[in-house]
Amino acid sequence: MLIVVTALIIISALPQYISMYNFINNGSVAWPMQWNNEQRLWALIFSLLTLPALFLSFGTKEINTKLRAIFLTLSSVIISIALFNVVTSGIGQSSKADSESLLLVEFWRSGWWL
């Protein structure tokens, strides 16, 4: 159960990991502005994976209270970062090159983050 909870929490921050990697690797120079709104929405969607992770961690006796506190802290940080980005920046167009509609599947297919 510990592996499942840890995996859900790690996966929940995947869009944020991608944007942090791109920022560290390229200094934000090669960041395609057209994917900012998709990244914010995917971060919000993926952050919901922390809820079943917390449910599983509090529902089993296999995980001790210190690990529950760590999982709760990580989950609250992931959710608050995702909510903060959406509230402050919105989900609309992020640049002139961005399309007016969200291209959620193309975000993963384009390979811009590789």
C-alpha cells in the first residue's frame, strides 16, 4: 500500500515536474508559451490524484503517522501550487501563439518537453 500511495503522489505532480525540468534545463528560453494553459490545467487534474492517495494512507494501518503527515504535507503543497497557478493566471490563452481552445491530448503528444 505504501508503494501505491507514494506512486500516486509522485504522479500527481508530473506536469509541474515537466515545467520545472524545462525551466532548469533551458532557463525558460525554449519554453513554448502555447502550452502554459494546458500545463496549468493538467497540473490541476493530476493534483486530484493526491486525494485517493490520502484516503488510502489514512485507511490502512500499514502506514504510520509520520508517513501520513509527510503524505499530507506533500499533497497539500501539490494541490496549493496547482490551485495558485490556475487562480493567478487562469486557463485562457497564455500567448498570441496559443490557440483559443485547450489541446489537452496534444500537450503530451507534441514532445515539447523532451
